[in-house]
Amino acid sequence: MSESPSVPGPWHPVDSQGRSLMQRTAHIAGILAGVCLLLVLALSLWNLAVTKWQHAHNPVPGNFYSVNGRLMHLNCSGTGSTTIVIEAGASADWLGWQGVQPKLSQLTRVCTYDRAGHGWSQPRAGPRDAEAIARELHALLDQAGVQRPLVLTGHSAGGLYVREYAREYPAEVAGVVLIDSSSPQQIDELPGWRRSYEADKHDMVRQLRWEELRVWSGWERLMGNCRNTPSAELQHLAGQYDAEMCRPEYVGGENNEVPYFEATCKQAARLTSFGNVPLLIISQDPDRRREGMPANAIAELPVWAREQEASKSLSPLSWRVVARGSGHAVHHDRLDVVVVEMIRLIGHLRGGPAPPFGSTVIE
């Protein structure tokens, strides 16, 4: 008869002392896992509660309209014609224009809005290219009964969406304002931009998943990362900015247009002329102080300036103003220039003096 094994095995039970230790270890591990789960749940619920409280205590001006089954936010103020509709830049929304809108609404009707997934417009599935965005804006303005024609105003990537809107609905456009607008050629013309754009697209999915985890778990709020700092003229809206932060259902919404930017450029390039429509171009200052600017940004400046000047060819009734000392956020850096020149355009549309068509000036 063979001897029994001297050590525990699958055919030989462990002794009671070893079994007791394993049970205690598993019990403690279970308790720790439960505590961690409860902590994450508590943080997540806390984050949700804070976002609801901030929204309730910072009422959003304007109205909400259903467009293709999703709510979109539109904020119109002032009276008169022609109505100005402002298209914000990439990842931006209505808030960034609350320095400009109150001033221009003393003269005429002004509307800012949020694209899907931005500000307070619900996220939506499907392509987020210029065609989709122009058609959603058109439907939104119809729902709200906004009178045409319009002065379409686009900043940065918003300028590409303005071009597509004007291509699809030319009869609705009385004037155009491009504020340091993106160019359809910038991906391949700006030094290093193609490489940077492809890298951003490649990293987006991983970054989005990580951001979702941090926001949904409440970790971002716990770490104090749910605050936003407005520009100087918008400090009174700090509560509105914070109310848009760390909302789980909006995670990634502000970047949902990035994968479609190249398609947007190709679509916008199809418009080669606005026709005989007044076109105001306001640009950043390529000769501003460059301390602290990375080398690639400095290399981009002369190319960007050439693209800005070339955009004058989109209308025989165009003029360009370089906002002295301004960076890309011209509507923050030189709010005064934006307001004065847009008032000039509205005055001309109402029968006033003609702007200096064909010129480029520095103000």
C-alpha cells in the first residue's frame, strides 16, 4: 500500500488552520472591495449632485429646441436686422461670446448657440462634419423662427462651418464675418500640423476612455479639476463655466468634431466665393510678442497670416483687419476691434457708408 502525500494537493485537503487563514483573507478582501465600491459610488453620486446644483443655480439663458430628436441650445438677444449668428470655434460654445453678444445686441439681433455635445446641446451620434453641423444649425434656426437673411460669424473652425452653411443656403446670407478662421488648406500648409492632427486622432479613443472613468467616478471633482477660468471680460460668468464642467453625459462632446476635421476642410473648400456679399475678416497679429510661444507656433504665424489674406478672395466686397497684439482668441484679446468692425458691417447693410473694401489694415 502506497504512502499518502506529505503535502496538501488536489487529492489531499489542507489542514483546518490553512483553510481558516484563506477564509479570513478572502473575507477581508471582500470587505475592502465593498468599501472601495461604495466609495466610488458615493463619489459618482456626489459629482452628479454637484452638477445638478450648479445647473440649477446658473440658469442657462435662451431656449432649447428639438432638432432631429436631440435638444439644442440657442441664445438670442436684441432686436433689429440683420440677425447675427455666431459659430464658435472647435471645443467652444456660447459662453465665449458673452463679451461680444451683449454689445452687439444693443444694435441688432444676435444669436449664439451650442453645437451637439457642446455647452448645453445634447450629444448626438453620427458624423460631426461641416455638412451635418450646417444642416443642424439651419434646422435649429427654423425651429426658433429666426428671420433671414443672416450675418454669419465664425471663429476658428467655426469659419469652416460658416462656409458650408453659405454654400448650402446662399440666399440666407447677407454678410459674413470670419474671425481668425481656419483655412481648408491648413492641415497640409501649417508646419507640422498634419503630423499633430493624426497623432491627436490616434490618441483620442484612449484619452476619452480615461476621461470617462475619471469623470464618472467623481475623481476629477475630488481632485479639484472641475473648475474653468473665464477670460478677463467674462469673470462674472465663472459659475456658468463651472456648471459645464465634469458632466458625465457630456464627456468627450467638446472634441467630437476632431476626427471629422479633415472632412470638414474638404467640404468647406467647395465654397470658392460668397458672391457679392460683404465679407469682414478679422485676424490675429502675427507680429505680436512671442515670448513663451513654442517654436512650432511661431513657425505657423506667417503661413496663417497668408491664409487669412487669401480669404479676401472669397468676396469682391471684403476687407481685413489685423487686431494689433491679439492672439487666436481675437474676441477676447481685442473685443473692441470685433465689436467696432461688426457694427460697421451692420451699418453698411442698413444703407450706411461702405467699409474699405479690398484693404488690409492694422488696428
